[in-house]
Amino acid sequence: RGCSGSFLCSTSIVLVLVRAGEPCFHSQRLTPPQNSPALFTMPKRLTKNWLAYEFECRCGCRSGHMDPKHVEKLQRLRDGIGVALKVTSGIRCAEYNATIDGAAKRSWHVPRDGICYACDVTFAHGPRSNSRILKLYTLADQLHFRGLGLYRGRIHVDSRPSRRARWIDHFWNWKDS
């Protein structure tokens, strides 16, 4: 059972159907810009399962773009784990990054020359138990993400051009939650 949404513009009714398991867009970008009721654009697809808006800065500034090689590797991660994943933090402008407690000033989430090399991901559905997060982390390591962090309920993956980095957040608990 997919989700569907529609809106009325001055020239037609647009109906969007989303297959089961796909992200729902009806509350995201299906309303036309002000003063342009006939304009409508679907979200830009980066890979089979990833759309550009999923990585956008949460402040709405639309700064930067994801590194295409990083997104392709994320697609391999999603295919390998076999279930839908979601981005909990993608591109961050420097201003938004500064508002996040514990964020590195030179975070790979902040675009360099307009390109972002990092995101945090978790499972879109089901429990975010430590055992599931560890499986996701292990697969990401096998896919050779350069930066890899383990957090409660999510992992950080990046494609930094510098040397490899691995870390575990101090809130991580080895007991399954």
C-alpha cells in the first residue's frame, strides 16, 4: 500500500503515487512555488533509493551537494543491508553545524568547495537496536567508507579524501537496547 498525494494548480490536478517501501513526498515538495501555480518538479533522484532532498541542510539553506561517489557507496550499503535506510543528518552549512552540540568545526558534513562527503544514517523502519546498528556499521566498514562513527541508533559514514578514521561515541552501550 503506497501513499498518494495531490494538489490543485491552475491548469491541472497532479496525482503522485508512491510504491510501498518508497519515501513519501506528499508533504515534502509537492506544492508549487508562490506565484507559479503551474510549476511542479519531482525530487531529484540520485540513485535507485536516494533522493537529493534527503541530504539537504536542515536549516533550509540548500547549500552544497552530496559527493556522487559517496551516494553510490550509500546505495551499496542500502542494497547490502536489504532494508530501507534514512539520513538523520546530511549536508550542514557552517552556521547550522555550529548549532549542533558536539559537532566538529571542520565536520565532513560541511561542504568543501560545494561538495559534502558525509552523512549519518539509520534504519527507516523497525528497531534501532545496537545489534542492528552494529551490522550496519560492519557492512559500512566492509564497503571501505573512509570515516565511520558508531552512535546510539545511527552511524556516521563519510568519504573523506584524507586517511581513514574510526570512532565510537561515548554514549554507545555494548548491551543491546
